[in-house]
Amino acid sequence: MSMEPDNSGTRIYLLPNLMTAGNLFCGFAAVLKILDAVIQMKSGLDPSDPIHLAIWFILGACIFDLLDGRIARLGGNESAFGREFDSLADVVSFGVAPALLVWQIVLRDFDRYGWLIAFFYLACGALRLARFNTAAAANLDAGGSKDFQGFPIPAAAGLIASLTLLMLWLDAGQKTIGPWKFALPPLMLFLSFMMFSKVSYPSFKALNWRTRHSIPKFIATIVLLIFTAMNYEWMPATIFIAYLLYGLARPLLSQSWRRGIEAELGEVDETADEDRG
């Protein structure tokens, strides 16, 4: 009988976890760039360039986070290891990095209260991820539902980063955010509470590489992506704000309106309905 240890329990799926590693790298790089901004500010230099790079790394982490789950579900490769690895990466990319970003921009002016606001956001994000994982393991929430309960932490980080990008663009001549920066602390507090709210948000789990749409919808999607790339200063903020507001307005919409909107976005798998038809 072979005495070699059984390593089957430690095997991991390559592609989805590579995406998660990309998420973690972007979060780590964002933290480094924020530290660069701190050093440049203390040296009397303009910190806007590293701040811009930190924002793009956070938004890049959002893209990697979007891809890892899709790839895992496409190949049927979802695992407990992947879920835990994803959450650890999310704490860095969507918890630590945005908290440090807002601290560097505005919260540092509030001394100990600034630290408290930044930590409160980070703690709420970490607790939300822990709740999500335990619910997924018990198949109570994330494992069996197509909705998120509470505002997802990647969307919260994306909203903070994209709004900061918008503020920098609006005051580009001065290379500062200006008085708009004081909107960021209350936004962080609001998003902290939203992450633990009972508001449900579509998770777009039905949207994957196999999702099929008509040619007009396909062309419209391409046009939207190109338009977003051309107007990168304000379109990401518009998308994240729309997602935040949609969750708040969702209970007020009729079932048919909701289904129509989410079918357009790929949240409802129309082809599955046709196949059952």
C-alpha cells in the first residue's frame, strides 16, 4: 500500500485563482501607490500621479474579481479554497486600499476621527465578507441565491475609487480634489452601513461566457464599452452610482419591470426560459 500523502485536498483550480491573484496584486499595488503619495506629499511634491495609479489599480481589482467567479462557474470549479482566497484578496483590494485612499485624501485632516472612519469601513467590509462566506458554506445566501444581501464590497470600493477619479478630473487644473473631498467620509460611512443592509442587489451570476444576446444587444454592449473607455473620467462613477441606486429602487419596481431590466443586463437567463419553454 502506498504511503504517499494524499494531496488531493490541496489542489486548486488554476484559472479562477489566477484571476484572484490578479485581484490581490492590484490591491497590493494600490496600497504601495498610496504610500508613494504620502511620501511625495511629505516631500512637498504633487501626489496626484500615484493617487491616479492607486485608483486604477482598485478598478483593475474590480475587473479581476468580476472574472474569477465567472471562470469558476463556467468550468464548474467553485471551491471552498477559491472562496476563502477570494475573500482574503477582497479585504486588501476593496477594504484596505480604499480606506487608505480616502485617509490620504481627506481623513488625515481629522486626526483620530479619520482613523476611526477608515477602520470602520474596513471592519464592515471584512465582516461582510465573513458573513457572505459562512452563508455560502451553509447554502443559505450566496450559495443558492442570485442576489447579494447588502451592497457588495467590490462595488463599494469601485464607487469610492471612481468618484475620486471623477473629482480629480473635475479639478484637473489644480491637480487636487478640492472641497469635493469632504463628500468621501460620509460616503464611506453610508457604504459601510449599506454593506450590512437588507437591500438586495443583483449578483449577475447568470451573466457568463455562455450568455447569449441578440445582435442589436451585442452591438449596444460594444458601444457602451467603447463609450465608457472614451469617457473613463466619469462613466465608471455613473455605472457604480446607478448600481447603488438600482438596489434602493428595486423593491419599488414591478416584477415585470424588474425582470425586463435584469434580463437586459444578463441577470436573468432568457435562454434557459426559452429552453424550458
